[in-house]
Amino acid sequence: MKKKCRWTWAGRLGWIFGFCGAIWLWAAWLLPTAVSPATVAVSGSRVTEGNYQQKIVRVAYYQEPDWQEGAGEGNVKRGYCYEYYQRLAPYANWRYEYVYGSFPELYKMFLQGEIDVFAGLSWTEERTGQFLYPELPMGQAQYIFLKRSGDSSITEAPASFNGKRLGTVAGIVESSLREFVKQQHLRTEVLAYGNTGAAIAALQEGTVDAVLGETSIGVIANTGLESFVSGGTKDFYLCVTAGREDLLQDLNYAQESLHQVMPALTKQLGDKYFRRSNVSATLTAGEKKWVAEHDMLRVGILSNYMPFSGTDEHGMATGIVKEILPEMMKLLGLGEKIQVTYRSYSSFSNMAEDLHKGELDVIFPMFSDMWVAEQYGLAGTADVVSIGSDFVYAGEYAKAKERKIAVVRGNYMQLAASRSIYPEAEILFYDTIEGCLDAVKYGGAGGTLLNGMRTYPLLRQGRYKMLNVSPTSEIAMLGFGVAGGSAELLNLLNRGVSLLPDDYVMVNIRTYEQDMYEYTLADFFAEYQFLVIFLLSLIAVLAVAVAVMYVRAARTEKKTHYVLQRALEQAEEGSRAKTNFLFNMSHDIRTPMNAILGFTELLKKNKDKPELVNDYVAKIQSSGDFLLSLINNVLEMARIESGQETLSEEVINVHELVKNVRAVFEASLRAKNLILQTKVLVEHPDAYVDTTKVRQIFLNLLSNAVKYTPSGGQDMAGNQGAALGLAGLRQVPD
């Protein structure tokens, strides 16, 4: 009887939702193609896409490091100017067509109206009639003069430039230098070079006496050069070719819009591309004096502030601080001169005290809290890294922040941040950060502040799994501290910090995060306690089930023992029979296979002798037929096991049989230099036999004879074997 299908309301709703989902997926796949945007058409200086129009603007693009890189079709582009172009384009509704060449070539094309915009030009009275300036600059350039170290003939006094040859890079900097020479009424020769490297080389070789360059021209430590005077600062503009007031209007609107949404864009681009300067790499006289008087930088670090600083199991300093300072010395060219040593402290106060005693030169870490620095009489360097802070609490945040705040004793940075963020809370002191977290966990304190980079590694411990985390608005700037009055060392450290790549700390600090806490088995159990309980319960249930099954099996063991024993004996007998059969069969198969391989080799060597080829082919075919018959015997395994083995008799010629058997061994006999003599003594050569089995008997006898006869010998075993084999043949009736 068939059951009638009944639809429930849940089933109907599921079907409806599934159908709607399928329709939605089909539409999502189809519609992007069906309603694709209109074909883009290029017409004159416009790109039309539906109602959206972009002006194609021809841009001068010359190669200059950190300013415009990747000049050439298909090259990857980057740099201050390139990024500024891309930020500006959406607001100006421009699409760029880059025109490549040298600065002089492109500038000439710009004046002739063959290029629409040219970036990086400073303002001069003469230029106002040659092209159009926007209302806002695209940045500000800082210039410096470099000279050979020890050359006292040229100083910061402008008059010392008279009679000198000044080098620079063709383009923006060249125009600024020529303007400087004109304003100062100097009698100098200005030589422009294609790139910064060429200008620096000319200064080193003595071709020029000084070089004017931007502060982004690169680090010059250990080059024999030094900066001796600032060339000042100057605004530079993205200018428009004469007669294109429409582009100037677009540019003014775009720059104003960009300034409103990203007021610090030019500073960010400057920091990104021009941060590491030769000014930072060139030491002042006071700094050189400090370096000359010191061959060691003694650094005090906190022993419990990983991943920034700490002490390993051997009592040695560890943390990112061990990477930062050597790298700074290396960038300053002092890597071989200044050796950095470390001393660990558990208290910031003790570390600051030793700094004032003169037992240390630098301390780390120090946060940029000016009030606290004043209390300790310290001066801080530029920021090495900025980090956020997290408030760790139990229960509800609103109640936790109004209660007591746990702080590590002697950690003035944590103390200052706690008082700044939660001024009404009571401060409780503990010896370690684990003590603070335990106080929060067990209700002794409402919460505690953690350095944002320490939060996750510390709270990985299973015992703190129940604690909650809330990011705060406090951003801590981490750097180095020196004693007040150590201006030369402070400047030296600031120079080193400015040379570090922006992401240096964040890239290298991951190595030390894993050293903050060793994840233990106890932490695993605490973190996954419900999973552990479930697994243990499951194991217990399985153990009981196994025990029940074992008892049942024991009760029936005696009843089934005899049956199992008999089955085992039969299986062993069958296994032995199969083993013997396979052993014999593998032995039998090897003989015709060797013959096939041997005659194949002879066939390759004598392929130009037809009579031999035919003979070898016939013998290979004969051996192959025999091999096939042996393989067929493998399929007789089932008959052998069931006792139903039968003979497959057929008529054969005895002489042919002996000839074929002998052919199988020709290669083996030749290899061992043996002579096989055969005699066929039969009255009737045609007989009924099971060809495969008779041939197998002969092959086994001859195989043993060949195997055990030494090389060069003779044996009559073949004759005996033939006589033995033919004894059972039946004559074919006439």
C-alpha cells in the first residue's frame, strides 16, 4: 500500500525559500552581464561612459626616485607625485595619459602646449606668464647643501659660494638653485645632472664644490660628505599649460576638495617617501664628539615588558629592543664603532635612577608622556612605534571602570595611562601583570590596562579566558629616554629613529610575541574545558560499551571455538596451496619470459638477417603462447581448490614440442656457454597430451639443469626428462 505524501508548513516554507534563493542566485549571475555599463568611447579629450565623462589629461612623467618612478609603458609606478595624481583624479574627473621623457624635454613640451599638466614647479614671477598656477600647492620641498667633509672654503655664509661650482639635479631642484643664486647675487656656475647619484659622484670627485638637493636624496653616512646649510623650503605646484583654464578650474576644485577630506595628505606623502634623509644621516659636530668619546651604548630595559623588552631563561636581554638599536647604529654608519649592551630592571624607577647616576646612557621603553618625563627628569626620543591600550575587566564594563584599577608596581606608564583614562578610580598596586589580572579575575580590582600588543598573548592563558577586553582611546608612543642635558645623544638617537623603515618594528616584533607566554597543557584544559569533559564522557561510554561486548564475547567463546579452529585450519590449508601454486607458477613464468627477452635482444642485433629474424620471431611467438597458457592456468585456481582440475588434451607433434621447449632455453644456454643434447625416441610422433602441463614438466626439468650446471659444462638431464615426460603420451590412432 502506498503512503500519501503530506506537506507540512515547514516543508512548504523551506521549498518556497529554496526556490526564491535559486531565483536570486540566477539573477545575481545574469544581471551583471545583462545590465553591463555602456561601451566606453574615446572622443577627443573626453572618455564617455553612459552619462559619466572624464577628461584625458596629458601628464609629464620623468623618472626621479621617490618622486616619480616607473617611467615607461607597462612599468609599475609609485612615488609622491604619482600617488598625488591618483588621489586627485576622482575629484578632478581626470584620466591620465602619461608622456615620458627627461625633465628638459617634457618641460619644453609643456611650454608648447603638448603636455597639459606638469608637477613640482615652484612659483616665480617670470613663470606666471608662461603657464597657469593653481590656488594651492601640492607640497613643500626642503633643500640642503652638501659639501666634502673638511672643506672649510665654503660655509653657511652665502658669500662663500662666490666662485664655486654648484651641482644639482636637472628639474625642480635646478630651478630652485638658480633662483637662489639670482636672489643672492652670486657669481657661481650651476651644473645640472641627470640624477642624484651623478650629482653626488661629481661632488666626491671634486667636479663641483657643493650640491643642492632635497632632503630625500638619500643617506650619505660614510661617503665623505656632510650637510652644512639648509637650502630652505619652498612650495611646489601642479601647474597647467597656458590656455587650459578648464583644467585649472578642475584642478582648483579637486585640490580644495582633497584638502577638506585629507588635510594632512601632503605631510603623509612626505613622511612616506621622503622621511629618511641625508640630514638625519649626517652628524653634527657635537654628535661626532659624543661618538668619538664613546665606543659603547649602555641601555637599561624593563625585564617584564615583552615583546618590547625582557629577560630570557639565561638572564640575557631579549625583545624587539635588541633589533632596533643595532639597526639604528648600522643605518648611522656606527655599527662597528658603537657596541650596544643591555641591563635589565624590574622597576622603571630604579632604571631611571641608574640613568641619572651615569650607569646607563639610554632607557627603554619610554612613553611620550611629557608630564611623567618631567617628573623623572628625562627626555624622550622620537616615537619608535605607536600602540593602543586595552582595558581588561570582568563582568560589566560600566561597573568595572568605576571601581579599582590594578597597576604593576613601578610601571609609571601604566599608572599614568590609568589615571588619565579613569581619573575617579582607585589605584591598587601589584608586583606583576599576572597579579593584576588575577585581581581582576577574582574581584580584587575592577580592571587593568594592557599594552595593546601584549593583550592577546597574556589572555591566551586559559585561566584568563573569562576576562573581557575593551579598546581605549589612549594611544601610547613608545621610544627611548635619556637623562636631561644629553642633547647630543638625544639628537643621535633621533637621527637613527628617523632612518628606520616605517614598518620596521611591526614586521620584526612578531618574533618575540611567542616568547611572552608558553602555552601549557593546563591552559588547553582550561580553555577547552567543555570539549575535554565531552571527550572524557565519550571515552567513558565507549569503555562501558567495550566491556559489555567483551563479556558477551566471553560467554559465546566456547561455543564458537571449534568452528573458528576449523575455519582457521581450512584457511591455512588453502593459503599453503595458493602459496605453493604461485611459487611454482612464478618459476614457470620466468622461463618463457627469459626466452622472449633473449630472442628479442637477438632480433634487435640481427634485424638485417631475414632468416634469423623469422626464426627468432617464431621462437618468441612459441614462448609467448606458452606464457599465455601459463597465465591461463592462474585462472584455474578455483578449480584446483575445489578438486575439479581437468586435462585439456590436444594433438601435438612431439618433435615440435621438443623443438619449442629447446628454443625457450637457447638464450640461457648461450649465456652460460652450455650444450644441450636432445634425442626423441618415439615410434609415433603425434600424440594426445595436455600441452601446457607436458611443456611445463619439460621446462621445469631443463630449467633446473641449466640453473645447476656450471658454465661450459654438459648435462644429459634433458634426455632423461624427455623420456620421463613422453612415457605418459597416448598415441593418436591412424
